[in-house]
Amino acid sequence: MPPALETRGLTKSYGSLIALAPLDLELEAGVVLGFLGPNGAGKTTLIRMVSTILRPTEGSFSVAGVPDDQPQEIRRRIGALPESAGYPDAQTGEEFLRYHARLYGQSGRAARATARTLLEEVGLAERSGSLVSAYSRGMRQRLGIARTLVNDPQVVFLDEPTLGLDPAGQRQVVGLVGRIARERGATVVLSTHLLAEVEEVCDRVLILHHGRVVANGTVAEVAERAAAPRRVRIRVPAELRDRAVAALADADIDADGRPDEIELTIPSGVLREAASGDALRKLLAADVPVLGLELERGRLSDAFLEMTEAG
Amino acid sequence: MTQQELRDLWFGGRALPLMLAFSVLVSVMTYLVATNRALNFLEQREAVNLTLQIAVAVGSLIVLLGSGDALSGERERGTLESLLLTPASRRALVVGKGLAALSLWLAAFAISIPYVWFMGRGIGLVGVALVGGFVVGSLLALFLAGLGLLISALAGSNRFSLSLGLFALFALFAPTQLPTAAQQGWAGDLLLRIDPFTSGLHYLGKLLVDAHTAGQDVSWLISPVVAAVLAPAAAIAVADRISIRPGERP
């Protein structure tokens, strides 16, 4: 199966301003990619290029195995929800979806069936006959996501789909993104500022900063790269705590915590597994029984801030 | 694409108010023309010509309003990007919107028929007037649909697109307001012939007022025909350049 998305030296610049530095990327099919970066990092530019809306300055790309010199074929295989997409107020939700289904070549009957199925899927079936102007922002976003699915796409690009939504609306949209990936098997590229939703639904993360990739990997890998302090909590018998702290201090490991617990701070650049292993060996050597151990995961938000705040 | 654009235009609320305004305007103008005719200020042929010219001019203006809003309006409402994301080509988008805008002219012409019949009945002029009006009006409507789409495709905002379109239209109408002396001589004649509007309306005048045959002054249709071909062709040619601008957000 060809990669869902492949870019080779993909670049976009406006005069001397580089919106996206040469990007080499390969995204396997069926993955949910969290696409992160501060405003102006180049996320929308990249999505617009690979969805054939913007021409790259240099480089090439393919989507679902279709090269960039066949933009119409690419558009047949993708669904894309632009950031702050507009909607025709005078159409109903069903008319809007039917119209787009027709633009993908579906017959009137098929387009009607597609529209009804999708409205059901995004939870708007009861409002299918209402004018879009009467929809809330969250409903419009769900309608927009439904629109991206009218052609049963292989790759879905969602540019800030939760922008401006209240927490309940954000939950609905995030749930929908997860379902698209699980039930349809589509590859999803989700551009967002909500790191919690990325951790929840994404398999991989790509962080852009000033048009350059500063991180690319699984959520755990990227989070692990954060220099922010992470912690390991080790439970020991309260009466042996002082001995445990002394044993760790001999090994230059700073320890803190409650009377029956030692909390280790792992320095940046050190894997938490390695640090906790060292600590365990020191404790066992000092005859301190270990009653429990809890590794605190690195947080994506720490990684994101660290990688995007510098410069 | 065309079907949906027609639906949007006619059921979306823009076309019907325009047609209502057109009907009121043509009614008022026909009433004034008929009054002048009753007072013998106008010959009947002149009255028919005047009524038809008003219908053609205002009908074309409506086409310009429809096409001028077509793409810049989508851009402003934030719906252009969603359209560009579909496999429909940009040319199909432009053609669909152009045909929808032309439907405004057809409706305006249909509304004008009873007025032309009322003014021209009894002197065997109704048929000629309707055929001539339809031909000239369609050429001008094609020209203005193309012009409106061209401006709309390149404009950054709806306001700019409509303002520029109206400015262009008034500039095209301007020669009709020149004093008779300025319309004479080779320069005046050239000005009238180059401008598709003055040229087309002049042809109608020859046909209806001077009772010339259709082929007698056909050279006056060169400019409207050329404009009716070039403007839509230019609009289709720039269709591939329709894109979302850097940093553009709805």
C-alpha cells in the first residue's frame, strides 16, 4: 500500500519569506497524525499544498499514491476541512452535503443517500432540514467534517476543527476524528492547538516551528524528548526512607517526597527507564525494599512548549 | 455545478429581489414612455426602442451584479476553498457561475416581453423588437457575465469586485450621454462602434426606429460579438489562477 502522504523537499516561500522549509515526510496509511505548531508555523500552508489548493515553490508530493501533477485525482481521494470554513447560510445541512456529493460525480439519488448517512454519522440527522444559518458553530464544524467524507476519502485533512468550540463541542469533534480513523480506516491529518486531543486520538505527532519540522514521531517519542523535568515515584517503607534517601544521595540522585515515598526528578536528556533502573539498583544494594514504582509520562505539552518557545 | 448555482441564485434569495426591482423599474419607465407617447412627444417606434433599451441595459446590469459577486462572494463567505477542494475544475466552476448569472438576463428579458408588446402592438414591430432585443441583450449579457467573472476572480473582496464592475459599466454607458456633436465624425463613430454597449444599442435603434433590416447595420454588432466572445474566454482563461491567497482566512 502506498504511503498516505509523501513529500520530498516540499517548500513554500513568498519572496524571501519561507513559509515552509524543505519537508521530507512519509505517513503510512491508517495513521492519525497530530499536526502541531504555533500560529504561522506553516501548518495551513502545508495542508493547502498537499490538498492542491496552493502550488509548492519547490519539491513534490503524493497523496494516496497519486503524484502532485494529478491534482484532480488527488482531490478525489482526499477530504479537507479548511480552517474557519464558511457555509452557505441559505442551504440546509442536507442540501449542502448533497451539493458536494454531486460535485464528486454522485447521482442525485446516491448524493441524497450519502448526505443522510453522513448527517447520521456526525449526529446532525435531526437537523438535516434546518438552514445552516441556524446551526451552532459546533454543528457547522461537524457538518464540515461530514462534507470532507462525502467521497469516502483515503486521507482527511482537518485544519483546526475545534477552533472556537466550547469544551463539549471540542469533545464531539475529537470523538468524531477518532471514529473516522477507526471505522473508515482513513488516514487523518489533524492540525490543532489542543494538545490533549492529540494525545487522545493521534498515533503520530509532527511539530512545525517557523516552517521547519522540530519533532516527528509517535506521541510518546515526542513527549519523551521534552527537556522538562519528569518524575519517578518509588514507595519504600517509611522507617527506611532516610536510608533510601542517603543511598540515592551517594549516587547523586536528588530525591524528595512524602514519608513513605521517594520522588526522583529525572534530568533532561536521561530516559526515565534508565534513571529509575539506576535508582532501583541503589535501593536494593542498600537493602531497601521497593513497595511500588510509578513512572510519570513525559507530557506532549512540555515537549511542544520546549520546542516552540526557543526562538 | 450550474444546477446548484442556479438553485443558489434563485432560491438563495438574490435573484428574486433583483427581478422584483427590475420589474418595478421597467414598469415605471414604460409608464413614462407611454405617457410621452400619448402626448406625442415620442413616435411609437421610438417608444418601443426606448423601452427595449432600458430592458437590455438594466438586464445586463443585473447580470453584472450576479457575476461580479460569484467568486469574490465565495471568497468573502469562506466557501471558495471548499469548492476548490472538490474535483470539479476551476473552469467548470467559472462556467457554472457564468451560466447562472446569464439566467438573470433570460428572466429579465421574459419580464420585458409584455412591456415591449404593449408599446409595439399594432405596427408589426413586436417580433423584430423581441428578436433584436434578445440578440443584442444576450451578447451584452455574455460580455458582462464574462467581465464580472473576470473581475470577481481577480478581486480580493466582493466590495472591490462590484465597485469595479459598476465603474466599468458606467464607463461603457458614458458615450451614450455624450452630446450629439461628440458622437459625430470619425472619432465619435469609432467610439460608438468600439464600445459594445453603445454599438449594440445603436444597432437596436437602427432596427426599430429607422426600420432598417437586420443585415443592413450588422457591422454595429461586431463590437458586441467580439466582447461576448473575449470576456467569457478571458474569465475561463484566468480560472486556473483562482486560488486562496497567502494568509487568507475567511
